[in-house]
Amino acid sequence: MSADEGSEPNLLRVLINCAEKAANISRTCRSNEELLALLVQEKSGVEANARFDHDFKTLADVLIQETIKHEVGGLFPAMQESILGEESPNFTNKLGESVTIAVGADEQETAACLEAVLSGYEGAARALASDVHRVVTFASEKLGEIPDLPEELDYANLGIWIDPIDATAEYISGDTMFTDFPGITSTGLDCVTVLIGVYERDTGVPVIGVVAQPFGEKLEENVYSSSMFWGVCLPALQAHNCNFEARDENRRLGIFSSSEQSDILQRFLDLGYEFAFSAGAGHKALKVITHEVDVYLLSKGSTFKWDTCAPQAILRALGGQVLDYAASVAEQKALPLTYLVEDSDSDWKRNAGGIIAVRNVDVVEELLAKLADQ
């Protein structure tokens, strides 16, 4: 079943262009004075609801999410109802009116929708609407050759998880701090990612992933371009643009949240690992993809399907994987995360057992044995 009755567009190329459009929107939000003022404004208590019941960073998230849904759903109608994201598109403006963020048929219609939420910030609304409707084609020598996808690909069996702006706190603050390891930041815009992951609805297996860093390359002061990473892992096709050499074969490096349990860190120490601590689940998974670290582990259930679907698809294309931490330790075997849609009343969107991301699955057996030690 194809995207339409004729020749379908290349889904991977569409997702890459969507990720770049998302990156453009996120950069606009930080470069437009009106938008930046909204972005960094701290609101608490009664003041938090003075203008609308979601803060502005949520509006940026929702707009990106709905833009990707609009673009992909328009080109691949069979996927329209299976494009999932983190945010609700419903807002209440300062007049108490309910407004649903939606991408209109043209720039003017989208601007009018955004103006209903951003009362008094019409210029900002128009700037965002312009980015939403701009034709975007991402190009970079680092992108690699985009492969043709198999003709038999069943689009009706594909779903998408979107994380529009991962590491929103870093996105807002913009402050950068470096770790002891060259090229790995602990905080800042480098930690911000756009995550778009495609999974099979019948198996729950992630098969296509795109990860973009909107602030990946600094061109000049406050001017950035994207870094873009992709991978495809289908039965008939495995491809990626992530040919990175390992940092140093004689050193083991793990990346963690700064709140990771000390006893888990000690077990990594016992195995000879060094540590880097960094923000953003997508960013930490990306460090595994780029071969800058060997493993990313999070023992807490604080990530969600939208955080891991895209990186897992890319890692699968590289021969790696993202595992359910608790289940894998308990069973002493690698048990990958899956993305089957379950009862909406359950907590199925959360990676409740924690995660382990590896590019080389050969390290998993030793890790699981050590992590099982009490």
C-alpha cells in the first residue's frame, strides 16, 4: 500500500525536511525579540495563567508538532491518524477562549490562529506562520545519499513519534557548559534536538529515525545551522549517515543524567568506565550514535516514547539498540523498547523501566551482569 495511488514521495526525505523546518521554527523563536521575550519569561502561580494556560515553550512545541503532522499527513494520508506527539494542541487565551493550534491552508490562516493565542504579539505570530509555510529542503554534504525506500513499504502500518524540542530548559536558557570530554556539552543549545521516529504499528519496532540539532553548527554570533542524522532499518534496507569513528578504543565512556543513582555509577566505575553528564535524552542518545560515548543509561522511568523512537531506529541501522533497562537486567538479556499503542488509560507512553542505549551490543552482556549485582 503506497502513500497514494501514484508514485509516493520519499518518506525519509520528507522527515528530514520536516526536521529542518522544525529547526527553523525553533531558531526563529530565539532570534525574534518578541518571541524570545515570551520564551524566557518566568511565570508561576496565578501569573502563569494570566495570558494562556500553557507557557510559551509549549506553544513552540505544539506548533512544530502540528506542522510535522500537517506536512507528513498531507503527503501520506494512510499515516495521518498515527502521528503522535507529546503536546495537546489546545490552549486557553487571556480572554478565556479555547483555541486549538492548527496549521491552516495558507500563511494568513495560520497567522490568524496563532494571533488568537498570542494576543498583542501579532508580529511574532506572523513570523512563526511564515516559517510554518516556507518550503524547506535541507542540504548538507554531511547528509549523505538518501536511499530509495522499498516499494512494498506499507504506510498504513507506520506510525510516528515526534519530540518537537527535546531539552526545552536548555533551549530557553541557552547557557552552555562543557564536560571534561572535548565536544560533549553538559548544558546549552547543543543539547537541543528535534526527534522524529517511525515505527511499525503491528510489531512496535522503530524503523526510520531523524535527529536534528537546530543549533548544531554556530556560523556567527546568534546564527546557527542544523546538524542532521538519520537511519533506516527495514528488512530490505539498512542505511544511515552516521559513519563516525570511536573516540578512543582504549577508553570506555558512559553518559548519564546528573541525577543518576550513585550505586549504578559505581558499577560502571568498576568496569573501567569514565563519566560524562549531560542534558537532554535525545542529545545523550545522539552521543552514542556519533560514537562519542559507548553507552547511555537512565535507570529512572523519566523518558517517553517520543524521546527514544528516533534514536533507536538510527541505532538499529548501526547494529545498536535501545533497551528496557529494568527488564533487561532482570532477564539478563537484551530486551529492546517497543512502540505498540496500548490502552490510553495506562502509562504506556513512558519508558517506565528506564533505558540503555548502545551502538555496540557486544557490551550489553557484561553491563547487564554487573548491573544485576547487589
